[in-house]
Amino acid sequence: MTIENTLWTERYRPRTLADYVWVDDAQRNQVEGWVRDGDVPHIILSGGPGCGKSTMALMLMNELGVSSSDVKFINASHHRGIDVVRGLANFAETMPMGKYRYIILDEADQITPDGQAALKSMIEEYSTICRWILTTNNPHKIIPPLHSRMQGFHITALDREQYVTRVASILIQEGVDITEENLEILDEYVSVAFPDLRKCINMLQQNCQDGVLRRPNGAGSSGFGEYMVEAVGLFKRGKIHDARKILCANASDGDWEEIYRILYRNLDWWGNTEDQQNRAIVTIANRLRDHAICADSEMNMAACLIELSMIAAE
């Protein structure tokens, strides 16, 4: 069985323009124009993790009918130096089977400044036979000379309703009944992963067996997503003290900033009034700022959650 058949992220990856969930009609028209004309410019695809940048690049190759021999996909977080970029010259200078050869550099912001400078020169030298597509979470880390030679294309993440619809449709196709209980469990996963669609799909596959969607089996069993889903369930039921114990017992140093973002993305946990939510935002922002200089991250988070629980109790 291939990876495409076993991983939900691959099984349900959109491969055509019709399958893709569009947020912006103007962008859809632009991409349709590229496909219709059979001419894709050099592109910098930007957007947050899991928003579909790599999917967009691969979908373009599929829609254009580009031969696999004319496509090179490089994960730049693993191959980021100037020698790797220079090593692409042999591919870029070879005449394509079709109209162009395509080099897709995933996470291109990880390429060193020297590597990006070399990339600029190669784009200029081989532009008649090779197109370049860069994906990045951080477009500001791409040097200005590359921005001036490539077309920016920012992919907006799905809103929460579109996001839930997408993951729910995957569950239905996997034989999961969308019952009230399953919707409640799904909302806990969404609260942790949103707006990263890839993260949510991976967590759902990990915790779905024989058509049944389950909550994670115990805190800390499988990393951040697992214990955070358990904590989210407690937050939603107003058990902030119990959720705090889960977080403080399981969070690693690299988890805290994402936890603050989850607290911010779910302001309804701290009250339904505008005043409560405004004060919750200020509390979370202050504690996130303190996190950078605080000697004890766990204590800082505990203090944040105590303040939030006081707001929620009003």
C-alpha cells in the first residue's frame, strides 16, 4: 500500500482546481488563467503552516500535465546551503520534455542568504526553460531581489466554518458518523489545530479507528496535540484548574508559545461579553510577552490561566 493510500493528508490532498477549497475568487481566476494559458510565472507561495502552499504547487503541476521528469521538489529546510542551490543548475539548464522545467523549493525561507543570492542568478539565467516556485511561511525572510523577480501569491487559510466542513467531510468519507458527540470531539481537535489543516487531519487519523473518533488516550501519550486536546475538553467545560494541571505537567519548552495562541484563538472560553474577551486578550498578550524573559515558563502559564479563570468566573 502506498503512502498516498495510507496517509489521509495525501489521500485527500486536492489535485485539481475543482477539488481545491478557494477562499479568494480573484486568486482562483488567476490560477485558472495560468492553467488555461499553460504559462506559470516564477511564484512565491506564502501562508501559514498547513494552509495548502505545497498542495497548490503540486496541483499546478497536475493541472498543467507536467511530466514528472520536468519537476524537481526540494525541501529547503533540509537542503539550504549555496552548494545545494548551485547543484540545481544541471536540472534547470536541461531542455524540458514540455514547455518548462519546474523547481519547487518548499520552505524556501530556510535557504541561506548566499543560497538565495545564487538562486536569483539562476532564475535570470534559465528563465526561458525553467520556472521556479518557492513556498514559505515567512516571506519577509526571502531576499528583496527574489521578490522583485517572482510573483507573490499569499494563500489565505480557511475560515473556521470552511475548516470544520473540510475535516468533517474527510471523517464522513472514512466512515465516521457525524453525531453530536463526534462533533463535540471534532471541535476539540479543531480548537487545537486551527488554522493548520494538515495538523488536524493527522491528529484525526491517529485517533480514529473502525469508524469511531476518539479523544486521545491519556495526557502526554503522543506529544503536544494529544495532551492539548484533553486540556481543550476541560477548558470547554469550564474546568480551567484541571486543564492547567494537564498543561503544566506535559508542556515542553517549545510548546508554550503555541499554547498562548490557542488560548487567544478561543476567546469564548473566557466569557461571552466584549469586555471579558478584551481583558482576556490583554492578559494573554502580557503573559506571552513575559514568556520571553520569564525564568519559569510553567509558572508564567499558571499565572495566565489563573487570571483568565477569574475573568471567566465573572
